[in-house]
Amino acid sequence: MTKTLFLNARLIDPENDSIAPGAVLVADGKIVEIMTEQDRLGPTEDADVIDCGGAFLAPGIIDIGVKVGEPGERHKESYKSAGLAAAAGGVTTIVTRPDTSPAIDTPEVLSFILERAEDDCPVNVLPMAALTKGREGREMTEFGFLMDAGAVGFTDCDSVVTDTKVLTRAMTYARSLGALVMGHPQEPLLSKGAAVTSGKFATLRGLPAVSPMAERMGLDRDIALVEMTGVRYHADQITTARALPALERAKKNGFDVTAGTSMHHLTLNELDVADYRTFFKVKPPLRSEEDRQAIIEAIRSGLIDIIGSFHTPQDEESKRLPYEEAASGAVGLETMLPVLLRLYHSGELELPTLFRALSLNPAKRLGLAGGRLSVGAPADLVLFDADKPLVLDRFKLRSKSKNTPFDGARLQGKVLGTWVGGARVFEA
């Protein structure tokens, strides 16, 4: 049995909301012992020793909402390139979206992508399947068969189901199977064709805009259907202050509701679009600074449960267009941790709070054993230096697509190593 001992680390424990110096012993792919500075270290002759040099050791990131281009858009991202980017970013599990071409809406397509992931991807892959066939909002998919094939949840991503009766039936069916439904809270007609958030900036730039109320309206509808059906529901991205009271009421009423947000909406605002910079075009669009601050506070209080990269690779041709016509989305697997460490260095979020949203809460929502530093948990770990300065060069990213809004940004934080099941998948 191979053993690895991580010595001289600062252990981030999101479960107990603590950081403490200590050591972690890993064997057979699991954490078998955690020792604090006061504990006496036993014999280590049979273990491979890794001196962490005082760096932070944390549970590996579980990233919900990752777009991989297989099938149909392999030129944008493959499971191999996505896996390499994830490992370099401290992400040990990617939960993939079904907005592929064709959509992941049958057990056959799901089996295909799982085989591709098994062959090529160095990190864990958990796929979500489409809620409706072709993500067209007309006929729900075969949830039972897809769950048997490995689907961990169901979503039509940003193709919001407009037929409430179809969505109600899908939620009722999902409830009977205990399946998780992930929604994209937007009123689809209001948000159709929008490129930015409405306000003075949008007016000055002459860009089609959407009111933040569209997010609240979409969330209100979804929560009403959750109350009706009792389904397990996760809102993929809450990005506006106006949506937070509805989310808070749903949780206080005891509904099985969780919510996420994206790295971009926590660290950027609408003014970053500046002179039509299309790498800053994401979906939902970037919000006001007041919204950004409200979302940070919601993460701090636990109202918003999960942070994701919403990794969406786009090729150069689809981004180098007029802002209104350019494709939405940005890559984030490799950049998420150093970007979010901005919030740590500014004093807005503590590291245990950050990893609660990056690791622990995603694991809880999906019923996984990972996401925690505890005996018996999988040895999915990330070692990082939170203070290491770097200037991000998008051409050095491991993703096939290079569409990051952080190109040239000065960041602090470098991943030193990533382990999946005790096996090292990345070394700086």
C-alpha cells in the first residue's frame, strides 16, 4: 500500500472553518490520518514524504458547470486539455454541462463522454445530462436511464425552459427519482439578445441590455415550482442583489434549494467591459459593483453555497467580433483559484470560507465523500502558495481556448501540486 505524508503544511479545513499547521497521511487513495502541530508524528519510513514548506493544503476543488467541447466542439476543448487545465488549477473534480453538440440527452452520448473522460482526463469527471431532449424545452429526457448511465443531475443550462408545464412535469419526475435539477434563473424573453446589464454604462455604450429583475423573475418562478414539486434544486448562478431575498426566503421555508455563483461575478463588474472587450462577455452579463459586493457577502454568510468557474471555452473567431455578436463565456479551470485569492488578499473572504464554497458545499450537494480534510475522505488535494505573484499569460494556459478576461492581470497565488485519489496529477 502506497503511503504519502504531507509535512509542514497549513491545513485548510472548511468543515471546521479553520487553518492550522499540521501533516496529512494518505494511503490507498484516502486520508488515513491528520496530525496537528501538537500531535506526535509516528514512524514514516514506509511513506513518501512531501515537505509542503508552509504552503496551504486544502481539499481539491469540485467545479460545477464546466463546459467541455466533446462531442461536437473538440477544437475548443477536449477532455484531455480540460483535465490538464483543471489539474493545474487545483480542480480535482469537474461536473460537466450537457450543452454540447449534440446535447448530452441519451445514455449513449453520456456513455461516450464518460469513456472519453476515462481515457484522457486526469481528474474526476461527473456529467450532468440535459433536462429536455435537445435542450429544446419540449420533452423531458429519460432521467432514470441517464442516472443509471452516470448522470449526477439535469439541466438545460442557459436554454431556459419557457413552457412551465413541461418544467413542472420534469421536476415532478426528478423528485420521484431523487434527482438534482439545476436551473439558470433568467426570464428568457427579457434576457434574449442582451449583452450587458441595463444601466448608465449600457446606455452610453449603446449595447442591448437586460434588467437585473430578469434574474429575480426567473428565480421566483423556479422556486414556486420547487414548492409545488418538492424537487432538489440548484440555481447555477445568482449574480444580482435583487435575487437574494427570494433565495433567502426559499431556504427559510425549508425548500431543498442551493445556489451558486461564478468566479467572474465575484471579481469583475460591468465597467470591466470598457471599450467593448469581448473576453469580458459572459452569461449572465457582468453586474454593477453593488451587485458584486452583495454576492461576496452572500458567499460569506452562506446564503450562496457554491462558487464555480463556469468554464466556457470559445475559439478566437467567435470572440473577435463586435461585442453584441461575440460569443459569451470565458475559460476558468486553471485561473479560478488565483483569481479568487484576490478576495482573500483584500480581506473580503477567508480561506476556509472560500473552500467551503469551492469544495465542501459542492461535495455535499452531489452527495460526494470529498471536499473535506477528514479521515476517510478521498485524497483529492491541492497544495498552493497564496502569496506567489504572477502575471497571467493566456497563451500559457493548458486549455485549447484562451478566452480569459484576466490576460495580463497581476495575481497572487500559485498551485504547487494537485492529487486525485492520492496520485499526483500536477506538479508546478
